[in-house]
Amino acid sequence: MPWLWPSILAAEFALRLLLVVHVVMRRRPVPVTMSWILLLVSVPLAGTILYALVGENRLGSRRAARHAALTTHIEERAVGLWRQRHADWTADDRAASHLAALATRVGGMPPLRGNALELIASTAEFLTRLAADIDAATQHCHLLYYIWTDDPDADRVAQALCRAARRGVTCRVLVDGVGSRDFLSGPSARAMADAGVKIVEALPVRTWRLLLARVDLRNHRKIAVIDGRLAYTGSHNLCSARYPDTWLRTGGEWVDSTVRVTGPAVQALQTIFLRDWFLDSEEEPGDLEAYFAVPTPPPGDGCVVHVVPSGPGPQPEAIHHALLTMLYSAGEEIIMTTPYFVPDEATKTALIVAAQRGVAVTLVLPERSDMLLVGTAARSHYEDLLLAGIRIRHYTAGLLHSKTITVDRRIGLITSVNFDMRSFFLNFECSLFIYDDDFASHLRFLQTGYMSEQTSRELHLDEWKGRPLHQRFLQNVAQLAGPLL
């Protein structure tokens, strides 16, 4: 049949043209649209298959409908309680009020006053404190983490959950199906299940779902809630800080930060956990009152904390819009730390415009990235940023994984969000905007530790311009994939 292969090729070419038309009609950001068109036109068959797998932010119609229903049910109940208890807050500062208004609109929850925060920068301290709080639990322990590994450090938390479950505490563990794939079939998970801990896989990957839902939409959140009275969130996963030698990097330690929260903001983090748990566990929400305990008042007035969830769904640009508003609100200083920096044009422009209007902007990024393509793409932006007067420091004392921003020593952000397109638009994330001078200054002190001469080195424009031509070429090629990373 001499006509068979020409017919197949013609059909594949026609399909690619239809997909190009579809991409144009989706009216997504121009760089994303152009990247997909370039891929579809230049890479026959493979480009078509890749678009079918990851080209659309599909949660699946059933999951999307249940997600929307759970969000409405749980958030409405929680917001009603906060208003009854007078925990919601109205900003009296113009910059904070604009950010709070937008974050409330896109995130669904208001800023809450009366919180006490502890900043934890050590992985050992984080795991020790979390295990101790689980050991003190009397009602429930809720943990949601992207990565949980079977190592001795993380096992302290697993053993604490086993002890809690055996004494009658309800323990629920939700871990991402990709980030914690090995954990789900490992000895820690089996021991926890035997003790009565409920373990559920978030966003499970199933071969038969490849064309029904996008498989690389991941739950990247890091949340622990104990008895509805205290919580943890930030960038720590449940794993050892130590990472091994690979061909990409020498061994060292992940450098993270987490906040331990008491006060009404715990209930906002509880809301996120419950929504995700009921979505993936298929357990039906019962009486939610037990999960929203009356918080213990902190000494003094406490901090104002705004919990902002984000991810694919009704408000896919929630964190992106909130971050842009935060950057444009700066009048004096922006310090940002992030492990992965592949900004879209709007974010890059916000940083450059801030520097050009006199704001002191500093980016602290890891010297070596564990993701070669992402690290190379990040460097393609350096020259534009340095030309604008933005300081860039490379952290050399480990793999910086802490995701923080401080603005004018007034507003602090600690988050699970990386500064890349995946975190902005694809992953389920959790961010804490803290409207408090004292905490922002405390967080800034942590950032300046990352910026010290002993732990980082500053890049200079002349030095960067002198890098080899082959590096420039590879960085610019990697930048073309930026909108898809």
C-alpha cells in the first residue's frame, strides 16, 4: 500500500496545523503561544504528543467540578467563622491594602490578625519540632507534602505519627503522587498504615488518564496542621537536608525556611489541607467545626497573616498577580531568594521597573542548580537584570531552596512557590503574606545571612558580559523553553 505512509504523514501534518490554530485561539501569553507553535511546527509527531500530554492545564472534568464544590463549601464555612470571631483584618496602609484586597479576591481568604510566628531555618530543628508537636497532639494531625522520603531524619515524623495514631489521634497524610512516589511504596508508609495513619496519594498518575488530564500538574504544597491550633508551612519537605553527589553537583545540604504558626491563620492552612484531602481521598466532608478550634490569643496583638493558595482551577494566576502587586508596591527595597528563577516578561519587567525607579532589588539564587535546564534558562536573564541595577548573588554554601521575599522591611513572604512558570500556573502552592514590620525584619535578617560574603558571591556586569560565547548561546536556547518550564 504505497499510499499508507504519505496518508499518515499528511494526517499528522494536518493535525499539527489544527493544533497551531487551537494554540492561537487559546489566547495565552504570547511567549507561551510562540513556544508551542515553534515546537509543533519544528518537531513532527513528538511535538503533537507532547502537547496532548502537557499542553493544556486539564484537571479532569470530574476533579475540577469536585474541587470547585469543595472550595466553596469549606471556604464559606471558614470565612464565616473568622468574621464571627473578628479575626479578619482591614489594612490601614495603602500598599498593604491593595495587596490584601487583590490576594483576598484571587485566593478566596482574607488576611487574619492575631497570629504568632516562629521562623525555622534548620531542617533538623524543623523535623524535631514537628515530631514533638505531633507527639503532643490530642485530636488530629494533618500533613500535606510534595516530597516525603524514607530516611532516618524524616522517619522521626513517621514514628511520631504512628505513636499518635495508636493513642487514638486521627492522622491524615496527603503526599504528591510524583514527588513522594517511592515513599508511598516504602517501609515508612507501610508502618504508618499499619498503625492506623490514613495515607492518600495526591494527584495520582494513571496511564489511562494521560489524555483526560495533565499528568504534570502537581501538589507542591508543604503544610502540617496539628489539632487545628498550630501549623507549619514553607519550603521544607519531609526529608534529610543532605543531598548526594551527582554529575550535576557536589553533595551538600538543602537550605530551607519554614514558619510555625499559631492563631487564626492555622485555620486558613487547615482549609487548604481539607480541600485537598477531600478531593483526593473521596472522603466526604462531615462536621467541619471540629477542625476549626478557637485559637489561643498570642502575646500582644500578634501578626497579620494572609494565606493565599494557588494552582490550576478557577484562579490559575492567583499567586502571579499577588506577587506582581507586591513587587510594584515596593518603595525602597526588594530582597528575593528562590532556587529556580525563570520569570515571565511581566515579572521580569516588574523587577526591572522597581530597580529603575530607585528600589534596591537583590536576587539571591543558588550557585548550582539541581535542574540543569532551569538553571541555564535563569542565567539568560541575568544581563538584562544587571543592566537595570539589580544585584544578583549566587549562594555557595549549599543548594538554596528557601523561597522568600521581603519588601521595605514591612511585608514578608514565605512560600512553596518557585519563581518559574510551573509554580505560577501549574502547581498547587501555598503562600503566606505577612503584613508585620517585626516579622519582615526577622525574615530579612535570614536573607542577609544568605547574602553574606561567607555564603555567597556577587555577580558583576562586566564579569557576566565576559562569559564564553558557548555559554551565552546555551543560555539563550534554554530561555526559549522558559514559558514551558
